Amino acid sequence: MQRISIDPITRLEGHGKIDIFLDDEGNFANSYFQIPELRGFERFCVGRQVEEVPILTNRICGVCPEAHHMAGAKAVDAVYHVDPPRTAKMLRELLYSAFYCTDHTTHFYALAGPDFIMGPTAPVAERNILGVIHKVGLEIGGKVIQMRKYGHTVVEMIGGRKVHPCTSIPGGLTKGITNEQRDEIEKMGRWAIEFAQFTLQAFNDIVLGNKEYVDLILGDIYTHHTYYIGTVDENNKVNFYDGKVSVVDPEGKRLGKYAANEYTDWIAEHVEPWTYLKFPYLKKVGWKGFVDGKDSGVYMATPLSRLNAADGMATPLAQAEYEKFYSTLGGKPVHQRLTIHWARLIELLYAAERWVELVTDPEITSDNYRTIPTEIPTEGVGIVEAPRGTLTHHYTTDERGVTTKVNLIVGTTNNYAPIQMSTKKAAQSLIKKGGVISEGLLNMVEMAFRAYDPCFGCATHSLPGQMPLEITIKDASGNTVNVLKQNC
Amino acid sequence: MTEKIGVYVCHCGTNIAGIVDVEGVAKWAAEKLQRRGVVIARDYKFMCSSLGQELIEKDIKELGLTRVVVAACSPHLHEKTFRNACKNAGLNPYLCELVSIREQVSWVHTDKAVATEKSKAIVSGGVERVIWHEPLEPLRVPIHPATLVVGGGIAGIQAALEIADAGYHVYMVEREPSIGGHMAQFDKTFPTLDCSACILTPKMVDVGNHPNITLLTWAEVTNVDGYVGNFQATIRQKARCVNTELCTGCGICWEKCPKKVIDDVFEAGLGKRKAIYTPFPQAVPRYPVLDKENCTYFLKGTCKACEKFCPTGAIDFTQEDEFLQIDVGQIILATGWDLFDVRRMPQYGYGRLANVFTSLEFERLSNASGPTGGKIVLRDGVTPPASVAIVHCVGSRDKNYNPYCSSICCMQSLKFAHLVHERTGAEVFNCYIDIRTPSKGYEEFYQRLLEEGTHFIRGKVAEVTNAYRTPEEEGKLIVQVEDTLIGKQRRIPVDMVILSAGLEPRHDAKEVGRLFGISCSADGWYIERHPKLDPVATMTDGVYIAGVVQGPKDIPASVAQGAAAAARALGKIQQKEVAMEPIRATIKEDKCSGCRICNNLCPFNAILFHEDKMVSEVNPALCQGCGTCVAACPAGAISGTGFSNEQILAQLDGLLLLNIKRLEEIPA
Amino acid sequence: MSTNGKPKFAMYWAASCGGCEIAVLNIHEKILDVDANFEVAFWPVAMDAKYKDVEAMEDGSILLTLFNGAIRNDENEHIAKLLRRKSKLLVAFGSCANEGCMPALANLSSVKDMVDTAFTTLTTDNPQNIRPNTSYTVPEGELHIPTLYPVVRTLDQVVPVDYYMPGCPPESHQIAAVIDLVIQVLQGKAELPPAGSVIGAGGSTVCDECPRTRNEKKIKKFERIQNIMIDPELCILEQGVLCSGPATRSGCDAPCPKAGSPCIGCYGPAEGAEDYGSRLMTAIASVIDSNDPAEIERIFEGIPDPAGQFYRFNLAGSLLRFSKSAWKE
Amino acid sequence: MSEQTDINKPFEPVIIGFTCNWCSYRAADMAGTARMKYSPNIRLIRLMCSGRLDPTFVLKAFAGGADGVMITGCHPGDCHYVEQNYKALRRFIILKKTLQQFGLEPGRIKLLWASAAEGALFTDEVNKFVEQVRALGPLSWPTSGGGLERMFAVPENMLVKEVTV
């Protein structure tokens, strides 16, 4: 066996690191998923003018800046105790729905897609979006590109820029949209619905139609019985932009719903000395360690969680898919992590439908997109559903509106504990005494956490997008037996 | 590094070499700055000497220097010298940089080692800066041939006549109704004792009649714009209420005017004038002014006596102040002086003790055309004094008042002593600190006074009082003084005391200076460009100073300066145009975004905005090169010749020796 | 992709947000030109490829590397040096690599301060006041996480850079233009700009591309954008809202001012400007409409956070680069 | 930047002084002509006007190792260019505020109005400022050399080594 030894391990700092320890017999002892980076947004957003923070926090993650911009916008609304006009809220949600379509598309085709479309064992050089395009053909590749293009066009029309939008300010937006833009956005929205349906069909054919994949998905390796959270509207239907956060237990029973300004009663973050990232958990249940079950406060916040935490989808086509999803997988809640990919596509369809719903509202082109705040700024929380999980921004300011405290609980962070558990479980069930530790293991483990679509740009407020991964396996005496690397 | 730089360190005799190891600095530059382009570094006794300059010229020719750095005195002294040296050798003069290691090092520091280190840093700064210099041509602007002379005293008169006689136009502006200034108040002038009026009046008349002189009395300059060669001055002609076209100066109006006013200006408060008046018979111009503050008509609405009796109907009560705009190329300031206010020294009793007089009062008292017709008498106007004390240095050479010597008081006091002696035969006591008689014929005059039997008491008068202690002191003024020659306190009873008060800058000198863009020294006198070599020019091109404004001096010196200032002005007029430092801002059109940040930063309105192209532009003729817009331009689209960012940042590098540090990092 | 003789292309993110990657994907169908003309040798966001593959390459064998992200840690620095060695043309891509971008605002405080803040937030359940340990012993053995570098650096503060492409992120039309250029160069139809130049950007500042009408500037009071309705026709700065447009390099087409919000300066300093923040600062200060010290102070109270406002994107690339607390502690 | 590295020597601050051509530079000249003495720690740069002062110069000075920066110009109202020194004043105020966020003590930067006649004032103020900065101690901003490398030094055992296969 070729032994790669790179000392010290800081050589790979900035990567997701999984250290797997074996006992004297060479059996799996324990594994640790470490986040070795921290950028300190909570610190350097302090002292800034609060209306800037939604623009600063954009830069936490360029994959989902819209999510940070929206959470930030809602937080500064709250800081100034101002309720934006209906048009402003609709425009923001419209932007957000369009963003969801691009983001979910990007993830399915560019990040997770390769595993399914190309197959986990396909050659490295082909396991990428270009590979996908080559495989599925330019025509479909063209559609994928088209979807991303439409999404970003809407983001630019309402948000001012394709990446890192800049138009949301306390009390609403700096601009509205014209009738011409409205028509264009509607046209694109209708196309998006078709695209979402097409993608669901593709998932059906490629994944559900492939027994190997289905077994993989339904296998125990990728299953955890945790709590789930997700934002729902007043009818308990999934909503990305606004509403209350619904919390359901492993049996699917709703523990309750909390509004943004109540988040501290529900969520706390556990600290481990061996990683820069904290582990959020449900305060009401408590921290019991990296274990699942009803007594452990560990929860998950992903597309799957949102479906589990809601009573359905607010749009007809998505609702139908929602029902199909649960009937196929044997009722709520669904615990198999890999089904997150499917859930994501149902959300894609919902986002597209919502897009059209909003853009066809007569008030969408109204000039009433700003309310000028009159109250002294104090403190505010903004919550939206980022594609990768519930996103919470909490700002406190002095009377000049200069931030004195910033707290961020970011999409992926919610899932840190589940990811640690998933990877551990995967490793545990795959490493047997004396068994050869193969590259295959690596992919299986990696798929375990890639299902969460972890955005460590968000998580560490440091590293973007897909997380390069290194697994180091050490024997009882601490010697490195093997180092497996993905994207390093 | 393509430049070939020569570094020249000046000893300035021992002025620099005494504190700075000049050889060391030169060696250091040659070695450490070699890789910055220094090909030769010399030190020399006097770089500014012709030999020193030849040294530079030779190197430029033989070594092909492309840049020159001279470490010597202040650029304000010799920048031109060394630029010329470069020019003579065919190098563009602006490729030379003069850094000061005299004013900024050897003269202000004492520790030789530290001074030498600092000199090295300064040289290093100069070298880095000069690399970024660019060849420039001076800007040439035409000189307007007319000159503005402010102040109609003897200095101003002299200057005006010199220029007018040379055939160029002069505007003379005088605040008072007549020109003549202080000299017109005197009877005699020291040391020759010739009659002040006799020598002054003809000159005044010349001014009044001169075809090349526009005389504006009862007028003040209120605003000055522009720059050398092209000043625009605004002048307020105060309402005279007399139509000068019609007035013949016959004098009937002031004979008939019923209102008497104490004349604090010309008669120094000793005499009276009318509400409509000329300050003195020989006044130029001869027509009077009507003093609205005191005129009965203006106060009560009736009278108009002057109007009734005026044979030519020249009186015009409706006259208003007028503002005139004039264009001139150059300006001469000769605004003179105020007398030290002796009331500030109550121990001398002026104002409280009737027979204590100021020097100006005595001038009028002794003046044949004065209030007493030249009779020297006590305040009662009849009694001649039997004994007179003259106190020197009143308000001068005294750190409580004015630290400087007013330079004329000794001689004027001697003059007073002589006049008293001559006209009253009274016993005269001159109380002095030192007798200063520096100029031609002055010492002789002093000797003459000694022979006349004047008592000279060396001592600063402590007090003048009427509190008598002995019968013979009763009714007298007692002068309390220590006679330092015999080491005795003395009490001298006299009938009259003359306070020889010092000269002070005009009360409004600072504001006036600001108006013309020149500054005052701590004493309040205007600062000349150089105390020895350029005594009549100022830091502002095209503005000159003459007479006492520059510092206390007597009539001959004032006249000399008036003439000197005129000569300087004439010199420029003859050149027809003036070369100006080509330090100007320019805007790169392609970099200018038209943000318009710079648009309202220029006090000379040199920046214009082109709406069509949406870019700003600098008009070089109006730009004065302050560089404020350069520093303001967010796009870095404005650059300043002579003081570019590159030049300043490079000099900073050099001063902090970062250039050396960097060199140490990269091997040769 | 086939690995025929096509020139190699690489893109890497150091400490960045991934927005640059998204911006590149946002050239949409143009991405296919990249595929047609280049062999994508290394691009973590889009494909699996390992450092060891890069290390195995010959020096200078990658034609074009777009490097985004600032240098935050040892790994960033290592990869920067690695890619410098392997690449013919190394492009500092995006604000982070060029001037530090917002992550560099961290340079205003110390790492300790950052960690302390993160581990004492409202929701942090940390009774023993734990901080991450660079090496920590768990029952099974020892775990390591890296110490963090005290401050963020720009790419050219670590390795020589051939070209600079500013923007947060660079606008897609500019990316497309640059890719076109490189392809044309490959086909011998165009010349590369002189080394060290800024590409994919304009030579003036954002005002040049801003359609709003402008007048002579006089500022008596600074406004917060949420407190006024911005006149859509008039210069935002003239309305009292601090706009970075005058000092910020053009090339973006002024999307933010066009969308009614001020330029925040992501395209960095204008050509030749030594220090972005001071250029903006001096411009704004120059048009303050007062000569009275007390009043000037009062007007500047409208800018409670000058360092944050003037150096929002440029701190790491500025002359001072970091605050004293960042390196003294 | 304390240029002498010998730690036994007392700290000698390096001060950069910006002067305007018409007033403060001539004040310095006058101090010289009058043989007034002041501390040699200050090194002057001549600008035409304090209005020429670009904050960049000040930052460059600090980044380049200066321990203090003194900006001088004509008295308000006395500016040779009418009122450009007011622009310097405006820039100074915001610059000082900004520098404080960078952790620079306000005492390291000073604005002085000095007329051509005020050689004595110039002398006193320079001396005062030098002492003030001396009391604050060396600034030695890392970018002025030396310090920077140390900031990123990784312990030997942590140093990156190449992959060995």
C-alpha cells in the first residue's frame, strides 16, 4: 500500500478533516469531523453601520449570498422596527425563489449530480459539471445553464447584481421593477416550472429507476433519527422567506413553532475544543452528545427537514410531488439522508411555482417598495430558509444604528452534528477489523456528508461551496495508517 | 535605474560643515545610493560660489548627469542659483533639487553625529525625489505695465514718481484726504534741519500733477485678486461730498464752515479743523473733504453753509462711496506707521499731566504752520517753558511694549532739544538709554547738541510726576530717573516733558497684509523676501514694500526704499512678461470620471467642467499650483507638476531610508 | 474532458466566499468555450482533482490560473506558491485576491478577539468558556487544528502576480471578455496586455459609468440610505449618502448606483492609486461644506465608521493593511 | 522606525513633517536663520500648500516606519492660496478619526498652523511633538520591514513539507 504521509497535518488546514481512530484490534474506535477555519464575521461586523451588514454578510458565502442578504435585510428591518410594504416583501421573496431555482439546480447537476449521473466510481476527470454536460448531452446541459441564467437574471433585476445583491435596506428595497421586467420574469418563471418537472423526471429515471441507488439511499448507513426544523407559513406549508420555524421530533410530532425573535429560547450551540465550528442543538431537548433519538437535541435543517417539519407545499404541483415522496418512502418523517436530494428537487419545483405566483401579483410593480423607519434602532433577528438550512442573523446596535453585537447561525452549521454522526456511522459500518480500507470507503463517507450539501463557506464563514475532505486513519498508538483525500 | 545623479554637499564655510560631517554625507551618498543612480557625490566649501557652480556644470557635461541634488541652504535662497547652473550646462533647470541641510540641520541641531545622520536621510530623500522630476519650462505671463502704490507718504511718493517719470502709469491710493504722510507734519528734518515742507511739498505737487499718476486720496483698497503681472484691485473712493471737477480749492467752504473739530490726525490733537477741510494748506490734492460724522448738515439736517458760499457749486451732499476696479501688474505697499500710544505708560503721566507732550505733538508745536505758529509753549498756549525734559525710547527697547529700537527717536529727540534750545533758550534734559547716531552727519549733530549745553542723562525714566517734595519742585513736572553714569537717583523738575514715542506698525497692518497676500513678522512689520539681499520684495511675487512698513527707519532710508521698490517694479515692467514657476495641475481626460469632486475646490476658479464630455479641465493660466485638487482627486486623474505624488512619495521613501532597506534585500 | 494538447486552465479558491466561482459559472454558455479551448486541470468547486495531481505537473505547465480568495492561512499560502510555480499566467481574481475584500475587515481586530467573540455569542452554550485548541487529546488520541494567521493578505503579498482582475465578484461580462481575449491570444489574434496590468476593468472610476446627473459637490450632512428616498436621477453622494463611486475603478457598469444603492467599492482603487481608502477619504473630506473645526467634526459624526467605510474592500491591500491590535496582541 | 537597533540606546522617534511653501516652511527657515534649536527627530517635506496634503502621504509615512507625522500650514485665513488650508483641516480631522480605528494613538499625528514669522512657535511645537511621540514609544509598523515575516512565521515542526511518495 502506498503510504502518503504529509506532516504536519496543517499542510491541509482549511479542509474538512475526518480523523478516524482504530483500537488495538484495528476496529473502529471513533471519528472526528473537524472544521479548521474561522473568519470572524461576528467580530468584524461589529462597529459597522447596521444597514451595511446585509451587504457584508453577503460575503460569508458567494454560493448563497441571497440568503444572507435576505436574513440580513429582515434583521435590519427588525432593528429599525419597520415593516416593509407588501410589494417590497414580495419582491424580496421573488428574488429569493428565483435564487432557489438556480442554487438547487447548481447543486443537483454540478455538485451532487455527478455521483448519480456519472456514478460514484466514474473517473475523477469526468466527475464534474462539464462531465455531466458531456454525458447528458449539450441539449440538457443547455437547459441547466439556462436555468441558472434565468435565476441570476431575476436576482440582478431585483437585487441589482447577479452575485452579492445590494438593494435590500431597512424598510424595503432601493428600487422596484417595471412592467417590462415583470413580463420577462414571468416568462422565465413559467420556463422554470417546466425545467423543475423535467429534473424530477430525470431523478425518477436515473436514480429511483436504479436499484443500486435505491438500496444505497434506503440503507441504514445514511439514516439518523433526529429532530427536524424548517420554516412554515401560517398554514404550516413550506416557506423560504417568511413565517415561523417549525420543529418536529423523530416521530414527526410537532414540538412547536418559533418566531425569529424567539430563536434563543429554542437553539443553543454546543462547543467542542477540537474544532472551530459549534454544534447547534435544540435547547428545549438539551445536548446529549453525538447521538440521535428523541432525547438528543441534535436536529437537522435541510430540504428534507423542511418537508418533514411542514404539513405540505403551498403550490399544487409541488404538493403532488410531496405526497409522492412520502408515499414512496413510507410516510413521515423520512430519516434517510440521501433522500435530501429528492426533497431538494421538490423544493425546486415549489420555488418555480412560487416565482410565478409572486410575479403575477398585481402589486408586484407598485412603487410602494420602501417604508422610511422612524424608530430608534435597537436589536433585531432575521430568519430565512437558506437552501442548506435555517439561517439566522441577529444584530444589536447602539442608538446611532452602529452594530454592537452580531450573532449568526448559518445553514450548514445546523447540520454539523448530524454530519459528524453520518460520517462516523458510515466509517464505523464500513471499517471492519483487518478489512482493507479502500478509496471506495472515502466516497461512501463523502457521499454521507455531501448529501447535506454542506456549504462550509457558510459554516466556517470561511470556506466556500463543496468541502475538500481528508480522512486520516490512525492506529491506537496514534500513527497514521492511511490518509485518504477528496478534492485535495 | 536609468538616471545619472550628481550629489553636491555644501560646507557653507563652517555654517554646515561645523555641525555636519559633509565629507561623510557625500561618501555615504556615493556608496549607499549608487544603485539608486548616484554616479558622483562631492562636497565643496561654497556650492553657491561660481567655482561651486562650475563644479556642477563640469560634471553635467563630462559625466552626462541627468539629475542634480544639492544639499545646502534653503531653496528659497539658492534654488534659482543651482537651477541656472544646470541650465548653463544644458540640463533642464527643473531636474535639479536643492535640499536644506543648513536651515533644517546645521543651524538648528547641535549633536554632530545625529545631524550627519539626518543630513544623509535628507539627501536620500532628495535623490529619490529628483528621479521623478520632469523637464519643465517656466510659464510666461505678460506684465500689466501699471503699478499700484498704496500709501502717499514719502516712501510711496518717491516710488510713484520714479515709475511715473520712467513713463509708466501709477495708481496712488491714500487713506487720508491728502498725501504727504507723517513727513508733512514735521517742521525740520534731522540732521540737516532743513524745512520738511520745503523739500516735501514739491514732490507732492509733482505727484498731483503727473500725467502718469492717478491720485486717489480719501480712498482705500478693499480687495485684490490675481497674481504678479495681473492683479485686479478694488478701491473704495470715499465720498468727498465735493465735486473735484468743479472745486478750485479756493478754501471759502472751510472758512465759512461753522463746525470746528479737533484734528487728531494731522495736528495730533493739538489743533482744530473744520467739518469740511484740507488737513493743511499745502495739501495735495487741494480740494477738501467733507467729514460726514461731524458735518452739522449730516447731523442736524440744516446748515449747508459750504454749499451756499461755494463759488463753483462744487459741494455735493449726495455723493456716495464709489468702488473702482483697476488692473495693475505690480503693487508697492508704503502704508507707514502709527505712533506708540504713550497712554499705555501711565507712569509718564501723559493725558493726566498737561505739559507732557508726545513727539508728534511737539512736531506740530514747533511747526511754523502749526497751531501755535511754531511757538514752543505750554498747554496754556502762552507760557514758554524754562526747562524741558525729553524722554527717549518711550515704548521702544522695552519688552513690556516693543522690544525693537524705533531707530529714529534718538535723532528726533536731539532735533527737539535743539529746537527748544534755539527757540526758548530753556534748559534741556535728554534722558536716554543709549544714544544711537549711525548715519551720515548724525554723530556730528549729537556733538553739536553737546556743545549747545543740553544735559544728557543716561538712564531710563522711571516716572514723571507733579508730586513735589521740595518748594522748588512745586508746580513743576518732576522727572524721576537714575543717572547710571554717576549712579545716582535724580529728580529733575521741569516745565515740559516730551515723550519721544516709538514707531509701531499700523493698527490694521495684519488685515492689510492679508489683503495683499503678505505676512507680518512677530513685531508686526511686513516680512521682506530677504532681510539683506531682497529688502523690498516680499514672498508674494509682484508685491513690494517700502518705508517704515518694512521696519522703523528715517526719511533717507524710506526714500531709498521707495526708489528701490520702484526699480524692482520697473525691472519687471521692462521684461514685459514674467516667468512663473511651472507648478500647475493637469487632468488626464481618460482617467477623469467627471465626478466633480474637484470642481469647487479652486479659489482661482481654474477648474472648469465640460458637460458634453463629462470631464473636468484645469486652466493653466489661472492655476496657481497649490495642488489641493491633486490631493482631492479620488481617481488620481489630476497630477501636479513639480509636486507629483510620485515625487513626494519617493522623497518620503528616501527620508525614511526605505530605499536603502530595499536595496539591502535585493543583491546587486 | 479529453486531455489532448489543449492548454491547461485552473481556478482556485483560497479564503473566499465562492462568489467568484459562481460569477465564472455565470458566463453561462461561454463556459463551453472554456471547455472547448482549455483542459480544465484543477478547479475544486467544479471537479475532483487533487493537489498531488497539481504537484505532479511540470512547472509552468498550466497556462492560466484564476486565483480567487485571500491568503488567510498556511494552506492558502502553500497553494498560492504551488500554483505560482505551475502557472504561466497567475491572475489575482476578484476582490479577495486583489485587496482582501470584506474578510480582511478582520484585520482590524486580533484573532484572539475573533475567536473570543465567536465562542461567547448569545446562543453559545459554553459554561467552561472553552476555546478551540490547536492540539487536543481525545480518549482515542490527539487531534490537531491549525493556528490561524493573524491577518489576511492579498495574493501579491505572497507571490508575484501577472494580472489583476478586480471585483466582488468580477462582473460576468468582464470575465467573458477576458476569456475571449485569452482565446484570441491563443489563436494569435491578439496580444496580452503588459504584465502587472489590471484586466477586465476600466481605466477611470465608477462615476464614469454612472448615469446619474452630477453637480459641484458640497456636503453639509451625511445621510443614511434608509432615512431618505434616493432621487433616481441625481448623484447619490450629492444626496448625502456616502458613495464609493468616485474612488472606485470602473468596469462594473455601475450596477449598484443604477439599482439605487451606493457604490461600495468592490472594484478597488483607480489606476495608480496607492491607497484606496485615503483617496476616497480625501475626496469626501474636500467637499465638506464648512471651515469651522467644530462643525466639521459634527458633520463627520455622520461617518461613525470611517475605516469600515473607506476600507470596506481594501484593508489588506491598503498601506497600513491591519490595525495595531491585529499584530500587537 | 527607531533606526538604531541597539536596545540600550533610548528610543529616538522618527517624525515626518509636511510643510507648506509659504508659511510653515519659511517658519522652519526662520528658526534656522535665528539659530533656534529643536530636536533632530523631524524630517521635513515641502509642499506648495497644506491643501496638497494627500492622506496617502501620512499613511505611507506610518507604514514606512515613521513614529509620528506633523502636518503644518499657514494660519486659517492666511493661506497663500486663500483657503486651501481649510481643506487640509477637513482631511486631517477624518484621517485622525480613521487612524484611531487602526489603533494609532491620536498623539502620533498633529496639525500645526505656523506663519513665516513663527520660527519660535515652530521650534517649540516640534520639540513638544517629539517628546509626545517619544512618550508613546516606537510604532514600528510591521510593513516598514522586519516585523511582517514574524507575523506569519510557522514553527519549524509545523512547516509545510513537500509530498513524499
